[in-house]
Amino acid sequence: MPITQEQIVIALKKVDSGTGDLDIVTRDWVKEIVIDGCRVTVILEVPARAGPTLEPVRADAEKALRSLPEIKSGKVVLTAQIPKNGGKAAQSKKPSKAGGQLDLPDVKFIIAVASGKGGVGKSTTAANIAVALARLGPSVAVFDADIFGPSMPRLFGLSGRKPNTDGKRIIPLQAHGIKLMSIGFMIAEDDPIIWRGPMIMGALEQMFRDVAWGKTDVMIVDMPPGTGDTQLTISQRVPLAGAVIVSTPQDIALLDARKGLNMFKRVEIPILGIIENMSYHLCAACGHREEIFDHGGACRTAEELGAPFLGEVPLDLNIRTTSDEGLPIVMSDPDSPHSQEYMEIARKIWAKVSAGERKAPTISIGGKTVV
Ligand SMILES: Nc1ncnc2c1ncn2[C@@H]1O[C@H](COP(=O)(O)OP(=O)(O)OP(=O)(O)O)[C@@H](O)[C@H]1O
Ligand SMILES: [Mg+2]
């Protein structure tokens, strides 16, 4: 006989929520029970603040599931509740902005690195730009918002590492002087988590808010691929200073880049510029330059769309191998022409965001601002 929802609920009712007198069902934490033959996944939606302390409850719930003989594989996932007010008022004294934006007072500028399409090199570009920015001086953090395929642990050589907590908040891991947070630090790489829209934002919100970022000048957010609801929600909820669009030169990718760009325009996030990745190929043996794809497309698209063009990065074996080794090329080979290109792009980005910080002087006459 296949297992039923009722049987699972009865088992979960025996799991204490950590208070000693209330079980997780009574507390209404069981948000979803997914039965797939003899595999069961239970989603517990818990108060965001309590999240980091509830691992024992999660483990107990998993034990309760596995005690049912019909269940071969039982998995329990914690996600954060999103309060009805948008998830912010509870921890912030400041009034929440439109759509309940997250409040990250210690982080000066947050920049999204995005594309319309997957696999164009967003994460590689985000990692190298982060290292390049750090080399220019600002304090830098990287937030891996790609819940489905987190890349930052690998790109920064931190696969398998787990962050510590100070009892209240998570201490971000650090590599090359950059603070990092990724869902990849919380779950095993091959862990198949079933995410639904609201859960994604809940988990991301928790990762943003429950991390002790400390004073940070610029945070790079590596966005998940595409322009769906998740990306839109992130763009609305995270107080972004701007977005950088990564595209490969092919027409189809550029079409996707336009979609990415339009998504940010819709939510009035400034486009800091477009980067053409895998722009051309340099032969590792003889240095011959080949324009495999229609090189220059991103620059033309940028012009057409009135967005700045930030630069082009070639398709180069060293960029891939250094990424795989967890040492982005800007770190491992800072004098290479590719690193110089990333440095130049980072300079442009930093100039754009930090320009917004310097307010133009105002002149007042009789208490009234005239200029
Ligand atoms: N300029 C480049 N030269 C050579 N290889 C590159 C370059 N940029 C990215 N790659 C390689 O291409 C692959 C995809 O890159 P990456 O993971 O950065 O893309 P992505 O856009 O973040 O993908 P996803 O949409 O899955 O998140 C990786 O193997 C990476 O090493
Ligand atoms: Mg990626």
C-alpha cells in the first residue's frame, strides 16, 4: 500500500518544534508533503529568525519520516516564512520600500550579474569581477543567488566547506579577501531540493539577512539563469544599485540578453552595462584570434538599447581551468590580458556605482534649495 499524507502527518505530529510542548504540525510548519512513490519530501516553513537553530528539529522530522516502513527515502527541507508585510518590518526599524525590499544596512552597493539565458558565463564573470573589484580597493562580498546550480563554492575553491555561526548569525566564508554566501554551503551539491517560487525567496532572504556581512562596499549577486518569476522577485526584493548583463555574441543569446535587460528596466533597476563573454577565441598554441561567433553583437545591442558596453572577454581555456581550480584568473594570473580586461570592466562598474554616492552640491537661498 502506498503511503498517504495522513500517515505522514501522524508521524510528524510526534516531532517537537523545539519548545517541548508544541509539535511541528500544531505549529503549522508543515507546508507541503510531496509523495513520489516511496520517496517523500516534506517542506517545513519556519520563522526566518529561528531557521539556523532548527536543524535538530529538521533531523527529528526526517527520522520520523524514515521510521515509516513504506518510505524508502524521506527528506525534510526547511524554508523561511515570508511575513505578510513582505518580510522586513519585523527586523527593521526603517520603513520598508516598495514590495518589501530587504534591508542590508551594512552593504553599500548591490550589483546583480545576470543574463537572459543559462550557461553564458555569468558566474565566471561575477567571480572575476568580484576579485577585480577587491583588487581596486573596496570591500567585496559575493552572494550566489543561484539556488538550482550554485557555482560560487567551486569558483572560489570552497566546495564542501560549511560556514560557522556566532550563535546568532552565519559567518560568511572568505576567499581571496571576499566574503561569500551560497546555498551550496548549506546543502550537498547533488542534493535534489524541490523548490517552489515562494520557498526560493524565503531561502534567499534568510541567506541575505542571517549572514553577518559586516561593512561591505559592494556585493555581487550571481543571478540564476533566465527571466522568470524568481529573477523578477529577486530584482524587486533586493535593493540593487544596478545590473550587469552578460551575453555571448550569438544572436540568440543577445535576444535573451535583451529579455534580461528589459526585466531590470521593468523594475527600474539601472543597467550598468553589457559584457560580451566568449567574445572571440584565442588559440592557446599560436595566439591566433578567431571570431567564432559574430563578435561585437553585444556592443551593437548595447548601443541600440542605450545601455553602456562594459567590455569583452574571450573564450579562453585558462579562464575555464582557473575557474575549475577555484582560483579565478584575476587572482591566479593578474597580469594576463584577460585579467586586465576584467579589471577594466570592474573599474567601469565601480566608477558608475560610486558616482551615485557623491551627491552634487546644492545651493540654498533662504532655506530653499535652488540648485
Ligand atoms: N570566457 C570564458 N572562456 C572559457 N570558458 C568560459 C568562459 N566563461 C565561462 N566559461 C565556462 O563556461 C561554462 C559556463 O560558465 P558559467 O557557469 O560561468 O555560466 P553561467 O551563465 O553562470 O551558467 P548558469 O546559467 O548555469 O548559471 C563553465 O564551464 C565556465 O568555466
Ligand atoms: Mg551560474
